[in-house]
Amino acid sequence: MADALSVVPASVLRNLSDKLYEKRKNAALEVEGIVKQLAAAGDHDKISAVINLLTTEFTYSPQANHRKGGLIGLAAATVGLTTEAAQHLEQIVPPVLNSFSDQDSRVRYYACEALYNIAKVVRGDFIVFFNQIFDALCKLSADSDANVQSAAHLLDRLVKDIVTESDQFSIEEFIPLLRERMNVLNPYVRQFLVGWITVLDSVPDIDMLGFLPDFLDGLFNMLSDSSHEIRQQADSALSEFLQEIKNSPSVDYGRMAEILVQRAASPDEFTRLTAITWINEFVKLGGDQLVPYYADILGAILPCISDKEEKIRVVARETNEELRAIKADPAEGFDVKAILSIARSQLSSEWEATRIEALHWISTLLNRHRAEVLSFLNDIFDTLLKALSDPSDEVVLLVLEVHACIAKDPQHFRQLVVFLVHNFRIDNSLLEKRGALIIRRLCVLLDAERVYRELSTILEGEADLDFASIMVQALNLILLTSSELAELRQLLKQSLVNPAGKDLFVSLYASWCHSPMAIISLCLLAQTYQHASVVIQSLVEEDINVKFLVQLDKLIRLLETPIFAYLRLQQSAAFKILRTRLKTVPSYSFNGDQIKRTSSGNPYSQILHHIPSGSQISEDGDVNQDVGNSSLHNGINFGLRLQQFEQIQHQHRMHVKAQIQSRNSSTSLKEIQRPEDTRRQPPAAEMNRPPSRSSRRGPGQLQL
């Protein structure tokens, strides 16, 4: 301190702290001259003493004017040192940087001015302080004082010039600071940061692209800034980097892919579009590097396929096709399970297009990596089954294709049909609305005979008799009316002459027993007319109710459809009698004494009334005399079949009685004691009236 006072006059020190700028400036010029003389003499100890005096007594003084004088004095000392200033920068720069956070805006302004003058003298030598200077400038760029901001901008431009021409700048040391600052939301700071990124990227010797993953997310974050100018600057920087990526032989795609996946789900439309555009380029360029990230990328693409913005949808679809065209192997890191998990999760998307593409991916994986997919089948099977209830017909058809692909293996085929029946059982609306669509499509994809045989086997032992009856009626209606099952119907028509037809007839018969009308129509389809008549005759104990009449009405109408044209053309006596008698079944109430029974007690024995005594109807439909009493025809034991039918129908009758008893037992005593005349009985005709023939169902729906 004493050395400094001996070389710096007291008047200079007094003027250096004066409130007038001119006096401080003149004092600084004198300090400059003093330091220049000391430098010429090589007396650096006294120079250090002068700098120390300016620092301790002025820049750290509680008096604002002293701090201002100290800053201008340090700048003057640096100018006086000229080429020898570098060895004193450790003393000069820190107090100036400290003044950037001074509470007095004028002090901050003079700090910018002082560092500007220092930087002009030392140029690249002050790069060692770059991170500290950058951090200070970052804060000053958002200063509340416009003059300070203006001074900071001038200093910033000078520092950029110095950095771009320096070979001492360390990008490795700078990136951590940049990454930390990229999360700042202040618009002035954001502009400052983008400006520096752009400048550094323009320097050939600085590899900003190699560090792009460190600040890429921050740039994407700026795309949604409220300032149009900032959005444009960020977009411009990103576009430049993307172009560099296309031209670079070495890029870290993986780290950036993780960032892009997150940004593709941004609520900001422009951010989503930019992210999906980058992903599109990455899929084209990334190659093997992206294999471990395929699941994440797919998770970003699939939702964008249904984006409200058309531009995003177009790029997402293109990217999806590019990704699916790449044939990667699990040995290369391709994670089949992760891809399946993403596809499964997107099956719950509210958007149809996304669900459809998710199914395409599952189908693609099945075709390419069948063994791996089947090993994870338990993870996706329930979701695939639920997708059968999807409101979109296109989705349901694709789900069925996936199921059919899985069901190529016998064990999976059985599992599929069992689960399908289970879903029909627990969801009646699925059977009604989609039953026909599902069954018909499966018959096309998996062979109709195979599907119907498996369904029959399952339904034969069905414990829920009500469901079994409904399901059989549905299957029977599909069998009789669907064009996809024409070959199956043709095979059944040959039941009496073809072993394959016989086997199919017997296979279906067991479960068709759950519905009398289904059995009758099956027999008519197989041209086993005599057995059809015997089945009708066996319905002696059948309770006539609305459900029964509805099914009877449908059967009568089916007899007039093209499906049974061959039967009508045969003009057999049995068919004529059967058709006539079925049509004459009364539609009024069948309760009590109103039923006119024949001596056998069976209202359906009228059907056989006109067959001559001693005659029988052969299974080809002709009336023959003395055919004999054999119940075997082409190996079909019709006697055994009849017993099977009667047993199952007996179970149904017992089931109905049990239901009635259960309902009656739950009736309150008050209702039981209510006078008979107060109980409203619906008209008999209303109870037994079949539904209107004008009722309709949509595509793929069943009218049961």
C-alpha cells in the first residue's frame, strides 16, 4: 500500500473518487501514465501495489463513487500495461467481474465499460476467465437498466470476436455452464444463449455438434417461447444443426433421440412438428445406433399419426413406414418386448389411426420375430381380446388378423377360441354387435370348419345353458346366411354321402342341441329330413314361450331364403309337409287348454299328419314304404343323436324351472296375497308376438 501511495499522488486518488465523471476520467489518465512508466522500468511490484490499492480502497469501497473510480482506474492501468497486462489479469479481472452484481446500476454500467477496455487490450489472454465473463454477461443481458443492457451488448460482441479468433477457448469447459443456463426462461437470456450457440457453431475449430445433446433440449424448449423472435432464432439454430447432422459422418443419435421423443409429445404444435421432423431424419440416418431406441421412437410416432395438425400426421406416417421397413434383429439390440409394450399401450389410444398402426406393428413383429412375440404373448393377449370390442370395424378386422396369425399354432388356436367364447359370455353386447363380424372373419383367416368344430366342442360342455343357447343360435344364423361359410354349408349338404360331411354334422350336432331350431335347421341343411321330423316330434315337453316362437319364426323365414332353395326345389313330400305345418303353428297364446294337442300330446305331430301310415321319410327327402327301422345312415347313429338332443333339452327345461322357482321364492308375501283381479296380465297375443320383422342391425350385428 505504501509503495502505491509513493507513486500515485494524493490528488489523483482524491479525483478518482470524485462524483464528477470528468474528474474521475482525468485521474484515470494519470494512473495510466504512472503504470506505463512503471512498466517501462520493469517495476511490476509497484504496479501490483497500485492495482491492489485500486481494488481494496476503491472497487470494494462502500462508496459508489469510489467503486466507479476504482473500475475506471483498473481499466486505465491495463491500458498502461499494454502487452504486459496478461501477468496482472489475476488481480485486475476479478474485482471488475464482482462489480457486475453491484446494486448500483451506474457501477454495473462502468464495470461493463471497464471490462470492455481491458478486453480490447489483452484480447485472447483473458479467455481463461471466459466462463466467469460469460456467466456475468448472461445475467447482465436481463438487467433491469437499459443502459446496462446496452453496455453489456457491446461487451458481448467484443467477447464473441475475441473467442472466434482465439485458439485458447475450451468448449469442454464451457458446455457444462451452457447446459445449466439453457433452463433459464428469461427472454433476454434466451436470446443471449442462442446468439452464443450460433456464434460458436460458426467457428470451424469448435465442435458444437459433438456437444449438441447437452443443449438440444434447451433449444427445443425455446421453440414454444412467447416471443416470435426467440422462436425464430431457436428454429434457425436447430435447422443449421440438422443440416450439419446430415453431412456429418459421426453423430450421437442415441442421446438426442431420447430428447426428441420427449419433445414429440409437447403441447406446443411447432415443437411437435420440429421434433417429429428430426426423428424422421434420424430414422433415415441413424442406422444401428438407433436400434436400442426403436421402442421409444415408436412411442413418439404412433400418437403423432393422429395429430390434429396435418403436417405432423404426414411426417409421422412417413417416419412410421421408414421405421417398420428397417429389419433389425434381437441380437443387434432390437427389443421385441419393448416394441410390443408400446404397441399394446397404444391400443388404448382414443384415436383410431393410432390403434390401427399399433396393430400393424404387432402383425409385423409376428411375421418377423414370431418366436419372441409368442414368448411375450401373455403380456398382450388380454389387450388384444379387449380390442375385439373396439368401436372401429377396421380395428376389429386387424385384431382378428393378429389373432389368426397367433392361432397358427394349435395350442394358441384353442386358447383364442376359448377366450373368445369367454368374452362373448361376459359381454352380451359383443356377441350381438360384433359376433357375426368376428366369427365370419375368423372363418376366412383360420378355416371355417376348424373354427366351427372348436366352437362346437367348447359349447358342448358349456355350463351356462342360457349363454350356450344364445351362442349356438348366433353360430347357426351365421352358418346359414354368411357367404364366407358357403363351402361349409356345401359340405354339410353331403352329410349322408360324404364321410367328411358326416363328421362335421356329428361334431356340430352335439352343441347345436342347445337350440331346437338350430338343430332343425342343421338337419334341413344336411338333408336329414326324417331326423328333423323326429326332432320336432320329440319336443313334446317343450314350453312354448316368446323366445321359442321368435326362433320358430326365424326358421320359417329362413326356409324361404336362397340358402334353402335346393330344399324347395327337391319338392319332397317331407319338406312340403314340414314347411306347411311350421307355417301353421298358431301365434296366439299356447297357455292351458287353448293348445289343441294330438293323441301323442305333441302340437308338432301335425307336421307328420299327412304321411301315409306305415311310411317313413328317407334321409334324401323321398317318401318310401318299408324303409325299415334302422337308425343308422352313412354311419350316423340318429337314435343316439336324438337321445343326446333330448338330454340337453331336458337340462334346459330343468334350468328354466329352477329359474322360475327362484323368482317365485323371492316374491314378497304382500305380492302373493294381492287379490287376483289386481294383477295385470298382459294380453296373451302380446306375450307371444314375435318381434317386428322390420327390426334391423348394423354391420356385423346379430339379431338373436
